[in-house]
Amino acid sequence: MKAIVDQEGCIACTLCVSVCPEVFGMNAEGKSQVIADPIPPDSVEQAREAAGSCPVSVISITD
């Protein structure tokens, strides 16, 4: 599985990093970025939770 963050829409709230630090981090511009590709199997549920919690819905999880 793979996580994707739409950089254009990210508001840098850091919620995804709080929910799933194994998959998400912050880049030099202060926006969320994927730091694990593919998503480690033991982090898939947390990554989905992070995507669902994103206040601007810019995170997607794909197969």
C-alpha cells in the first residue's frame, strides 16, 4: 500500500504525523510528506486513520 499527500492542499496541521509517525513527517516547507513507501504492513491501519482524520482530506491510501 502507498500513501499520497496532496502538497497543494496541505495546511500543515501535523495531525497525520501525530496519528502515524511511521508513515508521515513534515518537509522543509512545513507540509506533510510520506516518509515510508510502501506503508509498512503494521502501520496500514494507522495510515488509514491519519487519512480519515485529515481536516482537508488531502491524504489518500492506494494499493
